[in-house]
Amino acid sequence: MINDFHYLKPASLKEALAMYAQHDDCKVICGGQSLLIVMRQGMLAPEYLLDIKHVKELSYIKFDDKDGLRIGATTTHREIEKSDIIAKKYPVLVAMEQKLASIQTRNWGTIGGNLAHADPAGDPAPVLMALKANIKFGNEKGDNTMPLDEFFVDYFETKMDHGDLVLEVHVPAPEPKFGCAYQKFNLLDSDMGIVAAAAAVTLNADGTCKEARIVLGNAGPTPMRVTKAEDLLKGKKLDDKLFAEAGQIASEEAQPVADIHASEEHRRHVLGVLTKRMLKKAFEQAQKAA
Amino acid sequence: MEKHILRLKVNGDEYEVYIHPKTLLAEVIRDHLGLTGTKRGCDTVSCGACTVNVEGKSVKSCSVLAIQCEGLEVTTVEGLEVNGKLSQIQRAFLDNGSYQCGFCTPGMLMSSTAFLSELEGKKPSEEEIRESIEGNVCRCTGYNSIVRAIDAVAQGKYKEE
């Protein structure tokens, strides 16, 4: 049963930020595909609910060859999935969205809401972190941009304070010789990942690894980078042996907890395998890329 | 807590309902408007029985606040038939026996209606058809006959009557 609340419907972003600042016991709803579930469970019972679903200023997808990709916070998952420019420039984002929950959820749920909810099993964060994304959030007094790597603090907690709204996700322009892949492990396609891994590889002109990024999903309190494994790959000529070693490190560095879906040991094992496979996939994409 | 007047269009008709903001779209449709074709199965965004189309896009009405649909156009399973005639996908469901207990059927029809309209004449693969109903659970597991019905419409075997 959802508790009663006062409903706040701002007409603009400015009004939304002002309303949020004025109301202490206030939560923000956009698509509500995560929020309504926890409200129904009684885990959240805010006095005020601020509805930003129809704040049009935050609904956009913009791309520029130099600046990269900018996605407004109230853009739906489905709009990202169906975007031609994203399919062309960042195919991994489309592939990720196609496996995020169901079409119905993607039609109503938004990218900003997903990131603000900060569920460590969420799909977009590991991929966006592998793509070196930045997140912009702000309140009445001003805004703040930081790498998404630094945004998540703990289970369902971010660096945002009361009054802050997610405004935009920025993904830098694609680099040459770059590949990125993501896979989650689950029993049903539309489920959340029991664990997940994203990997990105950038190659030098001579084919050695310029940079690698490995991000694990549902492997701890927040989406987590495995910098120790990334460092191992940097500067090397990549091969299956190195991918397996990186997978082993990811498996050791992860902090998964056991639940009804899988034991800790099983999760570690699958994280290792996924890391190895995603690195290989990203590497092969990078080799083929211009 | 104060109630609000919600104006929305359902199956082409304008409605005004007086609701608490916590009221879900499924509750407005079933309890306020009496359109009980839309089913509530799991109430946790999992099963898809409550699927309705908002502005032509499928959503799970058990997890959408009705008040967020202010001014929007909602279609439920009751809105699929036109002038007393069943829509193409409804007839295809009948012809292919795409019903067992029937509880998932309204949701299946709404998901497939949205899917077919988004195709704009393109012929989908079987995989795409199966993906189009991934958010809808048929607990009788009668998926194959549902997939056959969607495929039949996508292949142009039905015409509007």
C-alpha cells in the first residue's frame, strides 16, 4: 500500500528546483518504475512527491562529433534504445537498453531516474562508466558535473544532496580504435543482472592497449571499476591469457553478497567469466574500428 | 491529503476523476472507470497483465501514477474494437487459439498492438515478436499461439473490417 503524499507538479526545471528546496520530506518521481515499487513496500513514505516526468527541458538526446553525447535526465530508456545516432555512435548503449527490464518499463522509465535510484544492479551505470560518462546534477543554487565513477556512494546512495536533481548524462565523443561490450547474467532476459560486467578497450596505432576500463554491476554496494585489472592490460599486446588474468582479478576484487539468486562464490566465478568475455569482445570491436 | 481532479482520455472518451495522487493508473481504469478488461496480476511491474497504451506506447498501469497521465490518451483492451468489430490482432488471437485462461490476454493484446503499430509495415522476425511480449507473462505458457497470432497480423493476413 502506497502511503498518501502531497503531489507537486512543477511546470519548469526552475520551478522544480525551487519546490524541491522548499520541501524537506520530499522525493522525486520521474517514471517511478523503481520508486513506486519501494513506496509500495513501505520502504519510502515521503510527505511530498515532486513529479518531473513532464519537465520538457530535460528530455533530449544531442550529439556532436567533438562534444559527444548529451542525454537529458527525463529521456526515457526507450528513446535511447530507438535513437539512430546512439545506435551509430554508441551501439553498446542500445544493446544494453534492449535488455533493460521490459518494453513497458523502458517506455515510461527514464535514464535520470535510473541513475538517481542507484541500484547497484542497474544496467546503464556500468556501461556509461565504461564509456567515461559524466553526470550533471544541480539544485537551486547551481549545478555540478562529475565523472559517473564518483557519483555512487553506497547501496541506493549517490553524491546528490536534498534539493539536487539529475540533469544530464554526458558521454565523451567516441575515440578511434575503441570497443565496448556489456553483458549481464540472469535467468530471464528482462530481469536485473545477478551480476554484470562492462568492458571498454582503446588501442594504440601499433595495436597495443592504450586504455581499458572494466566495470562490474551488482558486485558490491555500487557499480565498481576494477582498476587493478585495467592497469594490468594497459600498454600490453592483448590476448586471451591477459583477458583470463583480468577476469581472475575482477573475480577477486568484487564484493558480491549472496542472496536467493546466487551464492557469493558463484557470483565471483561468473564475474570473472563475464569480464574475460567482455574484454575480448571489446578488443575485437576495437581492432575492427576505424 | 488533498485530492486532485485528473483529466484524461481513455479509448477516445474524455474523463474527469477525483483521486488521491497515489492512485495508480490501473486503479483509475478498473475502479473509477469500471473498465475491468485491464488486469492486475503481480502489482510489481513483472507480469504485464495490466499493460495499457499511453500515447500509443505500452506501459504497466500497476506502476504508473494516474496523475502523471494528466491530459494524455490511454487505450485499454476495451478500446481495441472499433464500431463493434474486433481489431486485427484480436481476430488473430481468436483464430490461433491464443487464449488459455485468458488472464494475460488484455496485456498481450496491448503489447502486440503497440508493437504492430511501431512496425510500420516492416516484417518482424520471430525473435522480434517474442521480444515484443517479453514484458508479459502467460502463466499457462501458451506463448507459441500468441507469437503465431502476432506473426499472422504482421504478415498482412488480416485486414481492417
